[in-house]
Amino acid sequence: MRAALWVLALFALAVAFTLAARLDQGYVIVVYPPWRLELSFMLALLLLTGLAALAYAVFRLAGIALNLSGDMRAWREKKRKHKADQALLDALRAYLDGDPQKAAALAGKAGESTLAPDLVERLQRPIAAESA
């Protein structure tokens, strides 16, 4: 529904611009010696709007490019914590299946888990006790 309203507003803006362009009698003269350029006022306004949109897009892309290293760092951190959480769940599953060696190995990988940090310690104690 929202997209339909945006399309309708865009069409209304196009119609308004076309009607305003019919009534336009002005023109813009750009002089840069030895050249002289005459444009209709609506064309100059359209070019200026396009230039502003292009400048906005360039600055937005530059901001994204400059922040890319921080985004990648956050993505890697999230991925590492997800792997630790998955290792914790796998260690718990191995412990409950009765495989203490596999559970101990996986519990060591789950040290940075955000799912339940205290569960890692509580899981490592009985595994260490069974291994000994």
C-alpha cells in the first residue's frame, strides 16, 4: 500500500512539473568566456536537482566505503559469537548423549558464547570431572 502511494505521489509530481513547464517563459544564461549557454528555466532546475541527487549519492557511497572496515569487524565478531553459541549447543548435546571427550572439545570452543556464559563453566566442570 505504501509503495502504491509513493508511485501515485511520483506521478502527481511529474504532472505538476509538466504543467509548470508549459507556463514557463524564463531562461537561464550561463556564461563562461568564451562560451555562452542558454537553457530553459525548467531544464536548469531539473539539471540542478539531478546534480544535487548525484552529489547526495556520492557522499552516501563515500560514507559507506569509509565505514566498511567497522562493519566488517562487527560482522566478524557476530559470526565468531554465533560459532561459539553453536559450539556450546553442540557441547551440551554431546554431553547429554554421553560423549564427554567430544563435549570437552566443543566446550573449549564455546568460551566466548553469548548464549549463556555461565553455562559454559557449569558444563566444563562435570566434563572435567568425568574425564579425570
